[in-house]
Amino acid sequence: MRLTSFTDYGLRMLMRMASAPKRAFSTAELAAEFQLSRNHLAKIMQRLARAGLIETRRGGGGGAVLARPAEEIRLGSVVRLLEQDQPLVECLGTDGGNCVIDAQCRLKIRFRSAEAAFLADLDRSTLADVALAPAPTA
């Protein structure tokens, strides 16, 4: 299974935030640390904020912080949120895709089962379990 870069970057951001849960992180700071696009990270932050995983603050001392303790955030939930609308294969999408063998396909059920097992395994871990070591201070 391959996750989108959106999910990969979102997990990295959350892992960094979990390393210092009381500290606010700016998109500029996270983008510099992970060498990623600030605009892309801002979109990820918006989705995480709408889902209630992070809170964002404007102004001096602003940035993003975890909205809940890292111990309460299950990795499977994060992946489900960030992979939303990104089916494992076309036929698992909400519209069923455009598969000509759908009526006779026996592979689809295996994909659903594998995806469920993958997410169930991630549900056994929390963000606290994978938090990064605190960033070195300059």
C-alpha cells in the first residue's frame, strides 16, 4: 500500500508537533525543517484543523498545536482522514470507478480486507508512539 504525499507530510507534521505538544509550530518552520512546500503544508493543516486534530492560532506566538493529547490520536484515524477520497484502487472509490470486470471481480474483496487490516494495525498505535525526538534548539 502506498500513501499519498499529503498523508506522508501530514504525519510528519503531527509527529513533530507531538514532540513538543505545548509549542505552536508555524507552517514556515515545518516547511523548512522537512524541506517541503509551505503552501502544501498549509492545506494539510487546514484539513487537520477542520477535523479537530490541531488548533491554529494567528499573530505573534501563533501557529499550530495539537488539539488533543498525542496519546488520544490514533494513527489509523489520521490516515483515514488524510487519505479521504484516495481509494486504494479505482473500484474502491465512492463511484465504483470504471472497471469493466467489476461484476465478476473477486479481487476487490481482497483489497478491502487488506486495507482494513492495514488501518486496524495503525489503529493500535497513537501519535505519541511515533513522536519525533524534540528538535535541537539553536
